[in-house]
Amino acid sequence: MRIYDDLYGLIEFSDDEKRIVDHPLFQRLRRIQQLALAHYVFPGATHTRFSHSLGVAHLMREVVGAIDRGKKTINPRERRHLRMAALLHDVGHLPLSHSLEGVYRDQIKKAAASRETEIERDSKESPKGRKPGNAKSSTSLISPSLHPPLTDLVQTHTPHEALSAYLATSSELTDVLENRNNKYRYDPEEIATLILGSHTNTFFDQLMHSDMDVDTMDYLRRDARATGINYGEFSLPYLLGNLETKKTSKGGKRLLCVNEKALHTVEHFILAKYFYYLQILYHKKRRIYDFLAHMCAKWLMKAARIPSLTELESWIQTGQWHTFDDYFFVEEVRRYSQRRDITDLKKGICNILLRREKVEMKFNKSFRLEKKKDRDDNDDQRDINRIIAQALETVSRRKIPESNLLEEQSVLDAAPKEDGLEHFPLVIEERSVYDTKERTQEKTKDEGIPSEEPVGERDAIKVLRRGSLVNVNSIDESIILPLSRFKTVLVRYYYFPKDKLKSLLS
């Protein structure tokens, strides 16, 4: 099967891959927009997770081919599994891509807290000699015999990764992967480990989960083209031509790296991602619609119009998941807004989202923090707290909250509860140019890697210099080292006048 892609031209898929692409669970991705409601700001940003997934699968073949270059160090079976994992890596995305994930993360936190309380209670009440915590959890989603359990996955991975892995191992897609009519045999559990970034081969994990993985390589260029903002562009052909693998000096772990002569291309790649986040994902107007979608999803879930965390598995097993897409969500928001038993405030918020009503800002400033040798994360947080206090004092002095529809309690109760949103409708976004050298060392420690070899940490981009591996944020000659000390902090206070509520109900 050949498909024409706007980035890569004609790309080819095997008959085995075609069976996956043609399946309704994969075709569903045609109805999941890559950038959620970004088309409210960038009219061309209507591309989907379907085209992105095809592009990532194509790039996986290109990257593996560029790295191996006839060496045959990656066998045909491994190539097929890597490509299949790339194809399926986003199949579990919720409607509006990342916009609704926070609703499920909130439920995950509550479920985890409930489980801890249950274990603590069992520990106190259990007879002596009996191990606590063995009681069946009330939040269990699937039978323990199935692998991997969704309850475990959603607590340790993002919802879409957990769902993608679950779909690979415990859905109709599993049958397709194991179909006897396939030319080759696929191991659904291995594909799931690649999707989750938990494969025993660190190099394979880097291809799917690192600061320079095939997912990022595709979405930077694809989203840049769709939005018309060229910050996501970088020289992909030159980067592919300089990809290599190299074993670490201690432990002999094989890692993905880039030849030193492509250092400037790597720098461009890192900066492209930094600007991409600031200009597209953190766009001041685009972001507020993410938050409004989160609120509407919370109300819909409470009204049993979209699945809760504990219902996701049954939706997949009964076939309802096929329909759980952007169209479904928008239609449910529309129906909910027309109900007579909800408040005018909730109807108004739904209509702001549906009609793309303009939400203003009464405070919008960008700050840059520099992490110097005598500063730590606590110093950064103190500076950010001062910025927050300044913003809150400014809007309070002007008595803006009194006339702000977004300050109503029903809105605040449904607003996201993630970092930077504690003071909603005051929103704080943070973005570093790149993780600092110290952050890489922290990851090294967390992964149990000897402190003298931080290059063994998975995520950081590795550069091959004079035969040795070096993390890009440790190279003195690279601009990434000094720039990685900087963090951009965006502080915004969103505002929608209460006196316009009546106009939203007409």
C-alpha cells in the first residue's frame, strides 16, 4: 500500500501494516485533530493524528535505515516491531489529543490516593501475618490476567500512552497483530513496551522516547507546516545522514547519537522545539480553549456523557471507543449546552468553546529566569511566586475578578488542577530551552546509572566527539550549554466579562 503524504511524498506500508491502518480503531485517528483546537488560531491546523502516525512510521524506517546502513545490527524482526510501534504509538489518544488528558490525570491521582488509603486501612485491620494491600482495588479496570493492566499503566504513563499500549495488547488490534494471515508474526507485548518506553533495549527506547525521537521529528515539521509558523523546521535529511549508534565506555550500552559535524543541526532541532512550544502549544489564545475543553469534559463526565477512567476498558471492549473522537465530544458539548437542568454559567462556558468566543487577557507578561551556579530550583520558584503575586495584585487592585466570568466557583471547580494552574484564571507556563546539565545528572541518578557516566541517561541527545559519547548539554562549544540555563515563564490572566453571559445563551 502506498499513501501520499504532504511531508514525505509517497510512503509505503506492508500488507501487515495495511491491516492495522484499515482497522476502525486506527481509522478513528482521522477524527482526532493533531493540535486539538489550534485551528481556532491557525486555520490550517486541521491535520490529524492519522497523518502524524503514518509519518512517524515512515520516519522510523528512514531512521533505522540511516543508522544501520547495511551493517545488519538491527534484524528484520526488530525493524518490523519498531515500525509497528511507531504506527500505533498514538492510537490511544483521547478526543482533542492532549486537551482532555488532564481530566483523566485528575482521576488517576484520586484513584491512587484512594488506593493508598485502602492499603493503609488494610494494614491496620489485617490479622497478624497477613500481608496488607491484597484486597481487590475498587478502581480495577480489567481482569488481572490481561497484560498489561490498564490500572497500572495509567498511573505510570500518560493516558494516551497507556491506552495505546492497552489497545496493542488487549483489543481487536491484538487479533490483527497476531493474525495467521500476516506474513510475519508480531508480539503485541513487545510493541506495548516500545510504545511505553520500557523496552530492555535502550537504543530502541531512544527511537521512540527521547529528546530526539521519531515522534518529535515528525510533529515539529508537520505542525509547523500546518500552522504556517516555520519555527518547527530543521534539516531532517542532514540529521538522518549523521545518525549513528555507539556503545558506552562502561556497561557497553548501545545508544543513539549524532556525529559531531551535525552539532549545529542538533542545536537547530532543539531551538526549533523550544520556539514551537512557545509559539504554538503555549500560544496565548490557543491555550484558553484547552482549559475550556477540560472544564466541559469534566461536566460531561459527571453527567455520564463521556467515559470515566473506570469505563475506558468497557468502551474499548464493546466498540464504543471507535466513536469516541473529536466529533463525538463537540456534539456532546453542544447537547449538554442545550439541557434545561444545567446552570446558565455552564451553558455559557460551553458556548464560548463551541462558538470560539474571544477570551481576553488582563495580564500577559513574559519573564526569563537564568539558573546561575549560586541558584537552585527553590530560587526559581521564589522568583515565580513573586511574579504570581505581582499578577494577582494587579488584577485585584483593578477589581477585575469581580466582573470575570472565569472567576465563578463552578468554573474554578472544573478548571485543570495541574502545575501552573493553581491560580486559574491566572495561568503560568514554563519552558526551558533544554534540560540543564544538572537535570541530566538527576535523571542519571534516578535510572541507577553511575554518576561518572551521565551519558548513559536515555533522554538527552548524544553527540559523538572524537570517538566518545557526550550529552549535547555538556559541550562547552555548543550554544545549548549556556542557553539551557534559561527558562521562559509566561504569566497570563484570562478574562471573559460576566455581562456577556446573556448573549451566550441566545
